[in-house]
Amino acid sequence: MSEEQKPPIQNVPPHWQEDEISLKELILKLQEWYRYLRSKWRIILLSGVVGALLGLAYAWTKKPKYEAKLTFALEEKSSSGLLSSYAGLASQLGFDVGGISSGVFSEDNIMDLMQSRLMITQALLDSIPRNGKIISLADDYIRMNKLREAWKKNKDIPPHLSFPAGANPDSLSHVQDSLMGKFCEAIVKNYLDIEKTNKNGSIIAVTCTAPDELFAKTFTESLVKHVSLFYIQTKTKRAASNVAILQDRLDSVRQAYHAALYGTAVSTDQNLNPARAVVNVPTISKQTQAQILGAEYAELVKNLEIAKMTLLQETPLIQVIDKPILPLKEKKLGKLKGLVLGGIIGGLICCFFFFLRKTYYEIMINE
């Protein structure tokens, strides 16, 4: 085909030419916006100054918060090896002394447990020294957040409502229980942060951030304490029950064994005529009973020791690594940072306002 028969190139525009036109329009549009905003620079600058002053005022008046961080490692112990083989001996008397533990709680369960209402409630009912008095953490939470002033208009809440330190959560009144539920929700949402320091590790960090450093420190330690007690009691409940049952049975057999030995001695002393065989029957009976009880007593002693070993092996260990120490780390927006952020936010808000205004006018004109 000759050059004269070839179609002209300009009759079939390639796609990249359309893209170039669109990019050109975008650049022109951006230039238009730049010129428009530059024409409003005085207002934008004034907005930035106002925003900077507001940011500075916020940083100046905002109360600091204190961060109490506690880290601990979760270590589980389980019966194994020689102890597992010995545990079968106790089953001869119908006692289950436990076996290899598969773990009631994992690290994730512990983290969820720390955010439960039960654990937070128990922690809030612990005591804290304040102004020479011992009050509950719940009352200190009320003081810290100035809730009594907010409750003055609420007739359902008594003006002198308080939460006694060391109270049982089940003894709370309806109003106290309702308020405690709100406290727990607010603490989980705004105060408490629980996470693993390493995704593949078993170290858990509990952080409480509060406006009062003594509250943050005491609450963090109380929460970990109650979770640790609950966790250990739950893990060792069966093994501890077996130890208690074996101990009671051992005490009963010991008394019966001593009574049988004493009865044998009394029967022997009363046998005044050893030539008669019939008088030896009570003595032989007491001796036989004492032998049976002695064998049972020895077996119970052995099984009790195995049960105690199982209890020790199944008792988990929550080892605290780092505790919060006063003075705590202070979290506060710096004045310079508040000034800069306030100025940037003020300028951006003003630019966004002009963007909406110009877009609205263009739409109205096109219609």
C-alpha cells in the first residue's frame, strides 16, 4: 500500500491523547483553585491565626492525663511425667486428682476477662487513700469526674450516695449497680487499654490513663490482682476440691484407726481368762479392723500427697514484670503543638468552606 493510500494518522486519535486532555483539564482546574484560594489569603490567614489561638488555649486549659502501665507474663503449669502415672493410684478409691491441664484461659481470654464488668467492679470496690481517708476507687472515680455536681438534678440518685470500700458486688443496691455498670463502660472505653507487647509472646500490658495519677496506679494494680485471683481459683478449683475431700476422708479414717487401736488394747486388758477362746474374738475383731483402717489410712496419705502435688502443678503463675511507679508518665498536648495544629486545622476549615462555596455557585450558574 502506498503512502497516499494510508489513512491519515490524525483521523484515529490514540487513547493517550484523550488522557492528555483530561490531565490538562485537571491541571487547569487546580491552577484555577490555587488562584481562587490565593485571592482569599487574608481570610485564610486570619482563620489560621484564630485556630492557632484556640489550639493554644486548649493546650493551656486541658488537664493532663497520667498513664499507669503494668506488664505481666502468664505461665501455666500442668502435671506430666511421673506425676501423671501416680495420679491413677488415687482413682482406686474413687478420687479424681486431675490430670494434664489444657488451659481454661488463653492470653486472649485473660485480656477479655480484664475488661469484664465483674473484674472492674471488684477493682473499683478496692480502697484508696485520699486526703487522709480510706475510700473506694468508685468514690474516687466519682470525685475525679465531678459526677456529684451532675447528679444534683437527678432525683433518682441520693445526694450522699457512696460505694463502701471492700463491699461485696452482690450487696450493691439497684441504683449503685446501675451506676457501677456505667462506670465500667466508661472505663473500658476511655481509660483502659489491654494489649500484648508481642503478638507471638505471652506478656500482656495493662494501661490505665486517667486525670489522677494515684487513681490510675491503684486501679491498674487492683484490676490485675483480682484477675489473677479469679484465674488461679478457676484453674485450680477441681484440684483444690480433691485435696479438701481427701483431707476430710483422711481425718475420719485417722480417728477411726485410733479408736480401733484403743479398742484392741481395752479388749486385751479385759481378757481375764486367756484359756477360753471366745474371749479372744473381740480382740481379734478390733485388730482386724485396725489393720484395715491402717491400710486405708496409708493409701489416703499417699493419695493426698499426690493431690497436693497436682494442685501445685496446676496452679498457674501470673508474674508481674513492671509496675506503675509514681510519678506517672504525663500525657498532655504541648502549647507549641496545640498552636501549630490549631493553625493548620483553622486554615483547612477555611479552605474547605471556600471550596464548598465556589462549588455551589458553579452548580447554580450551570443550572
